[in-house]
Amino acid sequence: MKITKLIGVCCFVIAFLNVQAQTDTASFNEMSLEQLLNVEVSVASSTNLNNRETPGIVSVITAEEIEAMNATDITDVLKRIPGMELGCDVEGVLGLGIRGNWAHEGKVLLLINGIEMNESLYATLPLEHNYPADMIEKIEIIRGPGSAMYGGAAAYAVIDVRLKSANKQRGIIANSSISAFKNALASQVNNIYVGNKTSNYSYSIIANRTTAIRGNRYFTDVYGNAYDMAKESDIENNLMAINLNVRGYNIDVVFYDYNIFSRDGYDAIFSQAYYTGFKAGHAKLSKKIELNEKFSFTPTIGYKNEKPWNFNDDYDTEEYEPFDITVTEWRSGISFTYCQSEKFNLVCGGEMNNEKAVDNNGEIFSSNNKTSITNNNAAIYAQGVLKTNLANFTIGCRANFNSIYENTFVPRIGLTKAWEKFHLKALLSQAYRAPSIQNTDANTSIQPEKSLTAEVEIGAQLTNNLSISVNGFDMSTTKTIVYSYDDVDDDDNYLNAGKSGTRGFETELKFKNKANYFGIAYSFYSTGKQSTVENYMVPQNADMQLAFPAHKIYGYVNISLNSKLHVQPQLEFKGPRYGITSYNEETDERYYQKINAMAVCNIMINSKALLAKNLNIAFGVKNIFNANDVLIQPYYDLHAPIPGKSREAILKLTYHFNFK
Amino acid sequence: MRTFFKYLWPLICFPASIFAISVFYPVKGGEMKESTVKAMFIYNFTKYLEWDKESAEEKFVIGVYRYSDMADELMLNCNQKKVNDKPIEIVTLSNYQAISKCKIIFVPAKYINDFTQIKNIAEKNNVVVITESEGMCKKGSCINIIRQEKNLRFEINIKELTDAGVKIYEQLKKLATTVY
């Protein structure tokens, strides 16, 4: 009922704003050159570095590419990124691995319109069917540490998602897709976008509803019990994102309600399906204030209220304990930008957040014997970029202060240089993972883990259409925070386990002409036998970590049959992986199984305005050869691999209407 | 540690007070995003230019060299407009090949290193090159948009426009800050 009222109010506001918008835009669009000469303009962006010069290993995927790949949610897009791979956690939740390392819990940061999406209790980032791909304008992925600028959840990667906004889309987009396995409906996704912009304000509103199932095969746990995922692995997601910019005041709001209904638990499957819910409301207010052409600053205030990993229904059961904790967070910060010239700019600032977790069932937190717990965090950071004829130099650092765990300081340095046809990047960064509320509650002496990452990238523009880049990396993490589940006490355990990390390389070859394009990416990692964290180790192969293939290839070709019809075959190849598939309770022995190399082939057909002017129709078949791309738990708890999705047909309709 | 956080409270209070003060701070109503105004400049230039060769293309193509904000702004502000009864099409160019299809090519400042190659192709194909970097008109750009304090201005290079086979109206020369 509340949602209905909210949508009603939104519609009213849209109708009102629309009338205003059309008037203001029209007057600006009809200005003559003489009039335009008198218009005052705001200060240009402070950094003027393109991707070849950015101090980071960066992948950018645009809305056009997402549309052509016929992705339904963000995980379809992330598969294309070298070194990124999904793994399974517990209770049916999926998360990300980066360059062979489990990053789901506090080491990969997701930003949606600048708002942090990692939940605060465990800092995890649940994925699949919760962020609709069709509502994304651009994704920028930093494959490597981002802590110096982005803080304690960005130790291994940063995924910066910009949703569709009035800066690019002035109108309405309605989008619906349906997909099916041979024996079950796989997913139904409905999205709507409305956005408009004038000289004084802009707004955009996105709403999504997704229903899906995780798969349609049988899941068998480590004890040999099985259930049919086609019947008991439902996923339901509702998301709403609003952006409003009025005379420079920028307000972003994101609500989501993501629920997984599954018999999937920790080790043994449950006797029936239970839900695990992630509910949150985020709001952020910011305004860029320009003092002069060189100096500006942006104050920010944010608020979050969430219930992650929530289960509180009144089931008569002892196998799944209720978990109902509300986290509220106030966040505040200010960043200063000084752009001395095109040659030098400096960004610095500070931020502070206060998190309070309250157990709604009256359970006490073990660290303070109360039903609520508070965590205060503050940080100051700075990053300067100096462009010289020799190269561009970047120096940055962040100091973090916390009320529970020890203070942290992480520096980074970078050197980039772009010639006409080549570019070079050399980066050395420290990063940290901040322990979350539940980490510090489970283990009061836990400390932040620290990573040191060295990266080198060389790129070449081979022809006007063809480019290649190769990067090598060495990531090493000390005091690695690891999770384990104690099934005797039914409790979470966290500890600083030792050293982990990987080294390897990634390469991307891309071709693009006006009509057609293709890309192929290969990634490789090895532990270099440096890991001492038993939780991630593979006994029969010391060079690999659990769940993640050492070799991965992703390739695609986009062929334009004519201006309205495009075909895109896609291939994802994964080398052998390892996972725990069974467990002998009597001898306490885990069985680590080698999962053979496999390939998933998809074909997508996209038509633009083929049947009607503003209507795009896409059809595709995912996993044509019905490979079993299992989702493996990347640490040695007793969760058997979740079977992959079988062959899936998908149909998508997108209607767009532009405001004049 | 408590004392430390006590002293860091200004970090919360400071942004809050800035917001509060900025409410009473006079709002500069007429201030626009630089790229938005540049997009409208580019559209308006078409009213003062005449291309020698009549294009076989059904659309009037404005190209933006590689990805930049400008493509978005042009798309938003000019997509439904026409030049000589031809609808405008905005394209982002990933390489030099498609330059010949354009009537105008905009080179963002961050890709200015590629200017010489772009200019060579544009000149042979009746394409107007527009830049946004200091001193580019002297270096061979047809039109260069520059910023002077809070406003945008533009310079034109008549020789380059003539070499590209484009006729320029007198009014545009009068509005330019510098004519080469």
C-alpha cells in the first residue's frame, strides 16, 4: 500500500515537473548564438584523463553494449570483465570473486549513482537478479584496489554504476523481458524509467520488479540430500531509484527489497524453503559549490536504513534461526577539488559515518551484551594528479580512524603515459578491508586486513579499429579476514587468518568499426604458492584457490545484418575449478572435486525499430549446449556447488518515448 | 578514541552548515553546464555555414571523436532538430574512418593528440573540425570554442574552412572573438 502511494505521488510530481520542463527546455533550445554568448557556464570537470591515462585498470561498459549483449541483470555484464567470477556464499546468496580471490565480503564495492550498496552488517554484496541491466547507463569497473579514494570496502575492486538519467534520456522507457528453461519459467523482469531535464532541474525515476528462479536442476548437498531448484529457489526483487537535481542540489534515493526463497542453507539443505531478505533505503544529498574556476567543494550527507540477511517469519522450526537486525547509518563528508591548471589537480576531503545496529528480536550482541551496537568511522583522503611531458603522476592516500579496530593508513602511487599508439600504466597501491559490525561482534580483537597490489598495463592501438591491452598484477593480503560457520554453536566465526593473494595477467583485444565489433578477453591467476589461508586452499593444486578458474576467456562478436538487426554470439570458457562436493561426518573429511573445464555459448538477436518506430525487440538463447556452469563456494565450509542454469530462451521488449 | 571522535564531529556539522548556508546563498539561475552550451554552439554554427558539396547522406551527421559528454549533450539538445531539412544524427566515432560521413566533427580536449590525423581526413572530405582547446585555431582547427571567465567564446579560421570547402556567413565572423 505504501509503495502504491509513493508511486502515486511520484506520478503527480512527474506530471507537474514535465509541464515546467518542456517550457524551460524549449526556451534554451531556441537561443541564438548571440544569446548563447551571454550564458554563464559552470566550471568544467577537474580531471581530464581518458581511459588510457587513468591511474587504474579500468573497464567501461556502456548502455549500448549492455543492450547488444541482451543482459538481464548486472551479473550478465560482469561476466565479460576479465578476472571476475561468481561464487556462492550461504542461504542461496551469490557474490563476486576478483582475480581468483573471494571478494564478496567487504572487498568489492558497488556504487549505484554514488551510493554504496554493500550492506553494513557483514559488508557483503549479494548479486543476481537485483540490479537490472536495462536501467544502467554506464558501468565503470576498477579491477584493482580503490581504498585510497573509496574506503574500506574497495580493497580488490570498485564497480561504479550510473543508472539511466535525464542527462542522456529525456523521456520514458518501458522494458519487459521473460525467459524460460525447458521445464520452468526462468525470469520475468519489468522496468520503467522516466526522466527529464531543464536548465534549472532534472529528475529521473526508475522502478524494477523481477521474479526469477536460481536454476532448474537438482541441488545435492555434501551429505547427498537433494531438492528440485525449479520448484524451490525463487528470487524476488523490487527496486526504485530516484535522482533529483534542483539548481545544483543533487538528491539520490535508492530503495530495494531483495528476497531469496530457498532450501539452500549452510551445509545440509533445509526441509523446506525459507526466505533471506535484503531490504534497504538509501538517500544522499550533495551539492557542488564552485568558489572560482579553480576551486570547488562538495558537501555530502547520506542516510541508510536496512535489514540485511533478514529472516523473521513465524515458522515452527529450529533449523533456521530468525535473524532480524536493523542498521541505520548517517554519513557525512566533504570533498575539495583544486584544479590549478590542466596540468595539476588535487582532490581531498574527509568523511565520517555512524552505524547503529539494533536486534529486533531482542538478542544481545556478544561483544557488548546489549541489543544494539554502534560503530563510528572517520577518514581523510587526498589524491593529486600531475601531468608532465614525461608522464602523468598520481599520488594518493587515505587515513581511517575507527572506534573499535585499529587506525589504518593506505597510500597509492601511479604513473601513466599515453603516446599516439601506445599507453603504459604502473601502479602500486595499498588497500584495506574494514571489519564490519558482525566481524567485530564475533571477534572483538579482529583487525583490518591489508593488501598490497602492484599492477602494470601496456596498451596499443594496433589499427584505427583494433586495440589491445595487457596487464599484470600481484595482489597480496595480510591478516586476511575469513569467515567460517560453526554448526555446533550455530554461530558465525571471523578471524585474521594469514596471508593470501594471487598474481597473474589479463588481456583484452577489441575491434570496432561503424557497424560491427568484437572483443575477446583472457585472464589468468596463480596463488604463486604464497597463500597460507587454509579456507581458500585446494589440497591437490597449490596454485589455485577454491571456486575460481585459473584460466578464463570471454569473447563476443556483434554483427550488424542491417541498420535494424544485430546478432551477437557470445562464448565464455572457464578452465578447471575445484569445489567441495561431499563430506564424511565420521572421519571429518572433505572431498575436493575437480570440476572440468567448460564453455557456455549464447546467441542474442537484437532488432531496433524493426516492427515499430520506438520498439526494440531482442531474442536470445543462453547456454545453447546446456553446459553445467556450477557456482562454487570459495572457502572450505561445507556448501556443495550450486548447479548452473540450463539452456534458457529469452525475449525482451523495450519501448522508448522521447519528450520534445 | 572517544575524544578523537568528539573532535571529528565538525566533519558532520560542517557539510550540514554548508547546506544550510547555501539555501540563503543567491542562486545563479542562468548558469549552465559547459558542455550543454557548447552543444548549442555547435548546432547554431550550422546556421552560418554552407557546405560546397551536397551530401548524399539522408541525415546531417555531427560526429564526436571518441566517447565524451559532448555526444550526450548533442543527443539531448539537437537530436530532434534539422539542418537544411535534414534530421541531425549524432554519432560517436571510435576511429578515423567514419569522419568522412560527417559534416562536423567535434574533437574533445582529452583526444586533442589525435587532431592532426583527424584534420587531414576532414579537410579532404568537406568536414568542419571543431575543437575546445587553447590555441587550436592557430594549429588548424576550423572553429575553436574557448572559455573566457564565465562565458564561452569562439575563434574561427577562415583559411581552414575554405580549404574544407565550407562557406562562412559574415554574421559568424562578427560574433567570433578572433578570426584567423
